[in-house]
Amino acid sequence: MIKKDLTTLSQVMNQLRDKGKDCEFKLADSGLGLINAGNGKLYSISDLRIIRTYRFEGDSNPSDSSILYLIEANDGQVGYVLDAYGAYSGYDDDQFDKLIREIPVAEK
């Protein structure tokens, strides 16, 4: 079997959906964890680990640059956090960056 490279965000998102790993996690209002957008469950940093990171860079426009973190919770829930780089980030302060840096990385 030939492994096909995934080069676009939409290709990765489609593959995650096909595998049932398309739950979105969002930064909690408290900034102390991530909320499962599907069921509202709050996960603290100690409940999570980053199992894969995907980076996408636009050919000519910095606003096309994004990063997708594939995250697994201690209850087996696998989902993602998606954000843009730098000034285009969906978060106004460094609270999100700080939280992401604190989640352990265990690439699978």
C-alpha cells in the first residue's frame, strides 16, 4: 500500500472525520483547560496529551498559516485544536499558547 502525503488542512480534517477523531477542543473561559465542544466536558492540562501536530503554511499569504494539534484525553476522547499563527491567532492573548506548551507531547 502506498502512503499518500496529506498536504492541506482540509485533507487532514477529512481524514480525522473519517476516523471519528473530529471532536473540537476549545480553550475554556477560565484558561485552565480545554472544553470538548461536542459535550461540554472540561479537561485540565493533566488530562491531555498532544499526539500529533500538523503545520500548514500558505504559499504567499501569512494568514494561510495554521496549526492543528491532535489531542487525546485520559478518557480516550481524541480531537483537535486548530489555530492560526501569530497575529492571525484566534486568541487575543498568550493564554492559549501557554496552555498548549504545558500539555505533554507524546507523538504517536
